[in-house]
Amino acid sequence: MRKNIFMVAATIVVALPSCKHKGAGVSSVKEEMPVTTVIKKTVKAGHHYVADIQAFRNVELRSKISGFLEQILVDEGSTVRKGQLLFKISDGEHRAELSRAEAALNSAKSDAKVMELELERVSLLVERKIISSTELDLAKAKLKAAKSRIEEANSMKQNAQTKLSYTLVTSPFDGVIDRIPLKTGSLLSEGTLITSVSDIASVNAYFNISETEYLALSRESGRDSALKKHPVRLLLSDGHDFGHDGKIETVVSEFNENTGSISLRANFPNPNGLLKHKATGKIVIENTVNDALLLPQKSVFEIQDKYYVFTLTDSNIVKMRNFVPDGRNGQYYIVKSGLKQGDRVVFEGIQGIKDGDALVPKNINPDSLFTILSKDDN
């Protein structure tokens, strides 16, 4: 009996540390894991803004007259030059109209010539007092009417020439042809969309920033006019850097009263034609942040649009902590709130740990890590 009591007591004594261990929230002890600390440095912060990318010039080519599309002289996506013939619309009716207008003009000129001769004859007779001066006034009126008919006929000819010129659709500038939804023989009405031409030698990127960000950038640039030359970068939809820096060209005069933001336009060179009209991307604006708190991106994970890291207590217990970022610098987040300088965070391998785990830290010098990651970023 005493032996059984002793065994039960021993079991309780052994179990007590285990219960205490569980009560502390520690599920297991992990192997050695890399750990670094939040550091403070003066860096460039990159702020991202959704960009609406548009061609420097984009023009719809529409039929100015009715007729049949006789010829399509370019293909979709073709590069064209200013003045290049792109489409030909049936012109038989308009050539006939021009011929009629030219005939009417010649007839009017002939009538005017007859009236001039008549005026000379009447003037001579009036001088000899063979006829009254009333006949002279009548001759002058007839000549004036004849000249008016010349002007009218000339206007009709010019109008016919203009309509005939509309049968030849040319490119208004150097650019790239968009889709051509019509086929040869299609009947065009006045205003029918044939295609569009985009000048993408450079592109404009439109984006919005908050009033607070606008004021910060303006102060750093020195004044609003300097902000208009502020360099910006462009991230493509796949996350890659476009590779050509742009410049802010315009800032609108009013803030949007609903969003509190202001619209800006940046221009980017597009020498290889990679960017197309209506492409998407993100504008990156960098500004100097003094004494910024830096956290490696590898240490961060997201849950429902919130940012978290695993920090370590003095006893090396993992604690999940939320923080608010304030832009990026290379492969680092700039911390706005939630962390402080010197906080220890798990650098990588965060997929294999959870809140409450105990681990053996393998300390990584944060300054050395910053140097390595900065080189990798370049």
C-alpha cells in the first residue's frame, strides 16, 4: 500500500513541470533558427500608387463619310508613320461630285467673262450717250452676280475635294495600330470607328496621392514646381521594375473632396514599346526617411491585409506581433508603428513556427544583413 502511494506521489511530482510548461503556452522547442533585430537608419522610402497608363497620344480613326471600305493597307499592331495611308474608302461618288463642281465653276467663270465684256460694251455706249446710265448699273449688277456664282461654285468644288480626301484615311502621327474590327467591303456610315492609333514612344501614368503625402513630397522637393520634376519609378503588373525612370509633369489644382487625394501625371520614356495604352502598374515614389525603423521583408507575413512578424521574448519564446508599414526600402519594410528598435524577430523559416514556440536563436548581425540585402536588391 505504501509502495502504491509513493508511486502516485512520484507521478504527480513528475507531471507538475509538464503542466507548468503547457500553461506557459510553449508547444515545443524548435531547432536553431536565424534571428535578427529591427534597426534604425536613414533611407529612401518607396510609396506605391496604382497607375492608369495611357499612350502619350491616342486617337480614334473614324470615317468622315459614308461608303464602302475598299482597302485595308495595314495590319493590327503595325507600326505606322505620320501621313501613311492606312485605309481607302470607295470614292466613285465623290469623284463624280468633284467633276460636277468643277464644271459648275468653269460655267460660272465663263458667265462672268461674258458679263465683263457686256459691261465694257455698255460703258462705251453710255460714254457716247447712246444709252442711259441705268443700263450701266444693270451690267455692273449682272457682273457682280456672276462673280458671286464663281465663289459659290468654288466653295462647292472645295467641299467636294475635301470629301474626296476623306476617302483616304492616313495616320495623324507615328504610332501603333490597334484592332481593326471591320473587313474589306464593310459599309461605313459617317462616324464609324475604323481603328485607333497610339503614340507609345512615351506614356503617361496617372495616379493619386493623399494630401499628407503631397505635402511631404513638396517639402522635400522644396516647392510644388520642383515636385513636377520629381523622379518616379514604375512597377509592371508582374511586379518587375520597368527599368526607365519617369518624371512627374503635372499636378492638378484641386484635391478630391471625397477622397482627400490629388491627381498627378508622370511621363515615362518607352523606347522598346513595352508599355501599351491602358496598361496597368504601380508608381513608386521615393522620399528620404530619417531614422527609419527597418524590418526584412522575409520576416513578414500577411493575414487579412494586416502585417505580422514573429518576435522573441527574453526567454526566446515566439510571439506573433502586428505592425503597420510605412513604405518600403529595397527588401525592407519601413515600420510606422507596432515595433521598436532592437526588437528581435525571426528572420526566415517562419512557416514552420507558431505563436508560443520556444526556439534556439541564431543571431544575425542586422547591419551585415542590411548590407547583403541591399546588394541583392541592386
